Amino acid sequence: MSRPLLHALLNGCASVLLTCGWLAIKGRLGRGRGTGSGEPDPELHKRFMLGALAVSAVFLASYLEYHQRVGHVPFWGEGWRRTVYLIVLVPHVILAALMVPAIVWTVVAALRGRLERHRRVARWTLPVWLYVSVTGVAVYWMLYVWKPPG
């Protein structure tokens, strides 16, 4: 398996774990096992979110090591394809850099029992983290799969 494919799979896995963690805390997953009982499951939420953190940390370490070794990977396309790629890539990169401290702050607040602070910060951390994970898969797809034949 190529390293870029591994990175896309880790990002996809993080997206699924983040979504499941959100569903667990909203009471749409967990107690009653997917029946949508409406009762939040904080322990299941915590496991999913710590799983997303672990997968994202493995991704980040692997990604940084890979690009330190390989360098920049240029986009192959021109015209409208390059424009679409840059529209996805630029906010992805900026938000990914901003998310590292935001994620740490959100997780530390939760682990210290400062749940009101955790909720307040997680309201924006979660959607941005999810956006970064999903667009990470999109960037992989545009760089390695979207290429026309030849």
C-alpha cells in the first residue's frame, strides 16, 4: 500500500470516528445500540473521539515523515482542474495547521472534566476537524485517482 493511500485511509477512518463520536454524544448511537434512544452515551463518545485523536496523530506523524523524505508532490492538472484542486487544498492546509492546537485544547478540557469549556470549543472544533479529514481524502483523490488516462 502506498503511503498516500494510507494517509487517505487514516483520514477517512478519522472522519468515521468523529461522526460516530458526535452521534454517541447526541444520543443517536450507543445505549440501545443504534436505536436512537436519544440518551447521550458519554463513554462511547469518549472512546470514539480518542480513537479519532489516535488515528489523526498517526496520520500526522506519517504525513510529516513522508513529506520530509519525499518533498512536495506537484498537482498534475491545469485549468479548471487545478482551480478546483487549489480551492480544496488551500483551506484544507490552513485549517489543518490551526486544528492541531484546537484539538489538543478541546481534548484536554474534556479529560480535565471542564465539560462546559469542552462543549463550547468542540462546537467549532468538531466540524472543522471533520472538514479537514474529509478534504484530506479529497486531496488524495485529486492527486492520485482523478488523473486522466495517459
